[in-house]
Amino acid sequence: MTDSTNSIRDDRHHTPRAVAETPTPDEEAFAAQLLERIMRDVPSDDDIAAVQRQLGRYPRGMVAVGRRCDVCGTPLVTVTRPLVDGKVPFPTTFYLCGTAAVRAASRLEAQGVMAQYTQLVHDDAKISAAYHRAHRLYLAFRHALAVRLGDTEEHIESVSAGGLPTRVKCLHALIGQSLVMGPGANPIGDMALERMKDEFSPSVCRCHADNADNADNAGSVVNANSTGEEQ
Ligand SMILES: [Zn+2]
């Protein structure tokens, strides 16, 4: 099994720049409530094993399951602590791991939608405002998690994920946030989910079909994983 250090370093390599924005009290309250609920979903050994199969590496620093398949309960998004193993800063708190979801997101990225979405964020004031709010919600959640676990955010302060709050750089990360935080939290993640609903939806179980698929299509799995690790 590949050591996870490499993929964690990849994450750091893809870290977007810091954009300091202060969450409002309402945003902080939303994040705190969500954290309370999510931290009760402690990953079981079976969850860890499932995510290890999905990612092809041991999910170090995974402290909760952020979202499960509505039908069978397979993890779709992990919640990773801000400082893995007490030394590796990890900004991508919500990590998309569901195989069908990762593959559908990679396919959308390959179609070039990120440039369209970035343009949309640039041109549409309403979407831009919502995208900035998504950034603040992300930071608020991670900060609450950091406080709860005693992790420092020294190296990832004001850094969220996916290109937030001005660009669209990784759909996996944005979709991960949408799946954990629900509709309305991240407008681009919501749009991407809507666009890929025939290939992936949390309410339609493709988890086991995926496993069979993986054995038959090793090439596409490698592809999906390598893209997934760039979240
Ligand atoms: Zn399922």
C-alpha cells in the first residue's frame, strides 16, 4: 500500500493562496452545529477499510465521515483533521472519496467546466457572493474542528480548498463541501452535482456497482484516484 505522505504532500502542493475573510456569527453557528453532528459519526474499521479501497491509500487523519451514501452508508466524503499526524497541515477538510462521485467529477473537469465556472464566479455578483460565503463556511468549520482537536492552523490559515473564493480549481473539493454542508452552501458544488446527477447522486447507490467496475477498469480508477488526490 502506498504511503499516504505523498498524496498529502500533493495536497500541499495544490494549496490555493490564503484569502482572509471573517465568518459572520451565523456562519460560525452553522459550522459549529454541523461539526457537532458530524463528529458523532466516528468512522468504523469497515469505513476506514472502504475509504482505503476508494483512495488506494490509508486515510490518515480521517476523524469522521462527512457524508455517506443515503442508501447503503458507504462513505462519500471524509473529514480530515487540519494537522495530520501532528505535523502535516491539511487544508482539504472535506475529501471526496466515493468512487462514482470522484469519477463523475473528474469527467466534468475533463470537459472544461472549471473555466466556465470560474468565469461565472467572476461575472455573476450573486454567485460570487455565495462563493465567498462558501469559503467562509469552509474556514469556520475547519477552525471549529481545529479548536476541538487542538490542531494548529498555522500553515493553512485563511486557505480553504478548490480555488475558493475567486476561482474554480478542483470540483472534487467543492462537491465534497456541498455533500457535507448540504444544498446552498457552495453554489459551484451544487451546480456540479446537478450536472453529474445521472452518473452520481448521494440518493442513488452505485457503491457496489463501482467495486465491480473497478476490477474491470483499472485504468479509469487510476485516473480517478490521481485526480482525486489533487483536491
Ligand atoms: Zn451506496
